[in-house]
Amino acid sequence: MGLSDIIGQQQLKDRLIRSVQSGQVPHAQLFHGNEGVGALPLAIAYAQYLNCTNKQADDSCGSCPSCIKYNKYAHPDLHFVFPIVKKKKSSGTSEKDTVCDDYISEWRNFLNRNSYFKLSSWLTEIGAENAQGTIYTVESDNILKKLNLKIYEAEYKVMIIWLPEKMQEECANKLLKIIEEPYDKTVFLLVSENPDSVLGTIRSRSQSLHVPPIDKENLTKAIPAKYNLSEEEIVSVVHLSNGSYLKAEEVLENNAENEDFLDLFITIMRNSWTRNIRNMKAKGDYFASMGREWQKNFLSYAQHMIRENFVYRLHSKEINYMNPAESGFSAKFSTYVNERNVIELMDELELAERHIEQNVNPRMIFLDLSMKIAVLLKK
């Protein structure tokens, strides 16, 4: 994957190229940005440029032996760490220690088909079902083992850690020393969507690179011609995407998951307003039946909707990011999201999301959240 394959982000590309050309390559870098802005593909393209043997002024050559291996995500000096779920022994009776190498074939195949993706898509790929994606403590031993090996053929050994915020605390602590005192010509590229959740001592020892939303001009160019959209429709898609290529894809595909999220959001708000405990419990059963990544994604969506409903009252379309169905519901509902309750609503939704992360009973979380919303909506 070359830098030219990354949508927009020209300033960051130029900065990364300059660091390589000047020989000032930080040993640990934290790429961070919202879902869909291209932080992971940018980190991979940068790693490819680092080890390209025929570097161009603005990109890797794409054809040298190193680039060919990078394009297949199979270079011997390129290593990946990413969230996974436990695999079971062939007997199906007990779990074994699972590391990312157990999924490396699926990971490479997935990357070959997808440049921009989200965690839930990857977990679906590996059949995670209700399990949350995690980087387990045992992974740290695997990482240290790889880094102890001599560089095979590249100039730099590169370790890309996607979503380091998913590392178990013991795993993160074990990696701290090697990040503080790395081996020569070893580069850590951490790619995060929530840098505040990355272990603070790791964050403080990594150079921070914020990957901003994709600019409108480049996002417009990236929308596939196959959709045959009018200029007005393209403008609408780009606005709703808010700088995320993934969000643009969801708008173009009329994402079914978002429709489910909107239906559930509307039901929660109506049940809470009418204080319908029976329906709250019924929807709690539905919520609990879904996987924890789905639950967290929904709660994140609900926070988005509360924010958008608060902004909706300002009648400023340029800072509102809702599709027509969402806007239709918000025309009336937005009057109930105001200065007296918006912060508390957001806090309760954030708390529920954290509790899901901590494996608290989802039925309890949902019912408690619905009842708190019932009180807040009356403010």
C-alpha cells in the first residue's frame, strides 16, 4: 500500500516523508484519529516507504522486492498486533492462549480486501460472535520474541499495533520497557481511535500524529463513480460523512446497522418518555442478545444522536450530521434535549459504554440507562 492510496492527508504524508529522508525516524509513533479517516492505512503506507529500496520523492516505488512483500502484508520484518478473540482447542472444550499469529492469514486476506474498515467488521471476519476484541497479555511475550530476532532483510523492523487501547493492562505494561529502550532500527507504529484510553506511559513516550478528518475535496473524489450520484447528492454524502470514508460508504450503502440503531434509539426515547417499564425490559432482552461490540457501537451512536439533537435546535445545517430519517425524528425530539440535560445524557451513555467494556450485565445496564433517561428527558 503506497502513500498515494491514502485518501487526502497530504500534510501528514509530507511530514512522514521528510522524517524518513532526513533520517529522523521516531522509534515510537502514535497515529490517532476517528474511525474511517485512514490512520491504519497511513501507518502501513509509511512503513512501506521506510523500507522501500527505491524511494521516490513522494512515495514508495511499489515494485522493489520490499514493496512487493509489503503489498501482500507479508514482509518478514513487518509485524502486526490487533484485537482478537480466544480460539478453542480442536476438542472444543477449553481455550488456549491465543496470539495474533493465530489469525495472521485471516488478517492479511482481510487487509487485501479492505483498506478502510472498523473493528466490528474485522471481528465479524473472524467469527467473534458476542466476544469483544482484545489484545491479550500473552501477546506481549510474542512481541518481545519477535523483536529479539535480527532484522531479516529490511532497513527497519516495524511493529504495527492497531487499537493499542484494546491491550490488557499487563500486556501494555510489559511493552513499556521495550518502547522506552527500543532495539536499533526498530519502529513501533501504534494506531488508535481513542488515544486517551492508551496507557499513559506509552502515550507519553510516543510521538503523537493526529490524523484529521478527510478534507471535502479529496473525499468527494474518493466516492466511487458506480453510484452515479448527482452533484447535489455527492455534496450531501460528503457532509454527512464528516470526514470519514467509512461513514461515506455507510451513507452510500444505506447501512442496515445504522437503521437498526436509529429504530432502537427511537424506541428507547419513547419508552423512557412514557416510562413504559415493560417495554424497557423487552428491549433490554434484545440489547443483551447482541454482541458486546454491537452494544458499544450502539451506545456510541446514541451519543452521536444526542449531540446532533442538541445542535439541531440551533437550525444550522452546516454543523448537523444526520441523514433524512434521523432528521425526521429529531424535528420533534430535539426539543427534549437542552441545556439542562444534554451533559447528563451524554455522561450516562458514556458510562453505559464503559460498563459494557467491563462486562457488566447488559440487561442491567440497559434498564438502568432507560430509567435514568426517563428522568433526564423531563428536565
